[in-house]
Amino acid sequence: MAKINFDIAKKLDITCRRGDSFSLELTLKDSSGIPINLWGAEGTATFHMIALTPDGKTTVFATSGMAVPPGSVSGGVDAFIIFIPSITDDVNTTTADTTDAAYDATTAATGIVKFEATALEMKLPALIPFPNNLVYDIQYVDQAAANQVDSADNARTILYGNIFMKDDISIIAS
């Protein structure tokens, strides 16, 4: 019997500290190990990240403009940290494939996306008691027409796992 697996997601558990800055930087590469141009010919790729309590009742992290699961927002929008993913590729970015005639080292794609939150945001003031174990995933949406599936953007979950939040004494005095 033949099998095919479309799941490309990798498990990555993250440990961070409440009240400390958070910065997760990812470099996306194709199957040949070449960084993906996250700008592309038709605009930027989009990324979605959400982190919930394991019971799914409380959203703790979410990307801007993302629909969160019904009933998972405790206390309204201020109850969770909003990530605005940033990418380093821009309208001038070219291929990172050194064998391609269009390759230009000064404008080569980096494939880098960052999810960041300030120390102040990481205090999670609206969540008391704060959750110390979360489940999360990150989804990459490729908007290039050549990669669309049935006329829709190609969406792939690329990472998932647990986020373990450690408490921090120094946030009490702030």
C-alpha cells in the first residue's frame, strides 16, 4: 500500500520567561536548502501564530488580524499578546539560488521571519493566574499564484509544540 504525507510541520517546544523579551527567528528554506523569498512576485507571504492553554479556553499569543477560536479570549482583546510577524525580504529581494542567472548576492532572499514581543507585553497582565503551559502552531501562507491550491493561497503549518512559561520575580516590582 502506498502512502503520502502532506504534513511538513516540525515539533519545536519553546521555553521562555514571563516579563522577558521574546524573539523567535525562523529561516525558511526549500527542499534544496535555499532560503525562500518571502516577498515573492505578488506581495508578502503571511504568517499566523496562535498559542492557547491546552484546554483551548484561553488565547495567549496570536498574530494581528487572526481569528481566534470562539470562547478563547478571556477578558477581551487585551487579554493576549499580539504578534506582528516581520520578514526581512522585500520588494527588491531576488533568488538565493546561486545557480540561477538572476542571483545577486546583494539582494538574495534570506527567508527570515521573526515573531517578537517586548518584555512589557510578556508580563501578560490580563491573565491571572498566568498559564505556564501552552500549545501553539505557526502557519505559513504562500500567496504566489503559481503555488495556489484550487485558486486559494497555499497554507501550511510549519511548526507546532508547547510553550512553557516560567514565572519571573522581577515583574512584580514593575
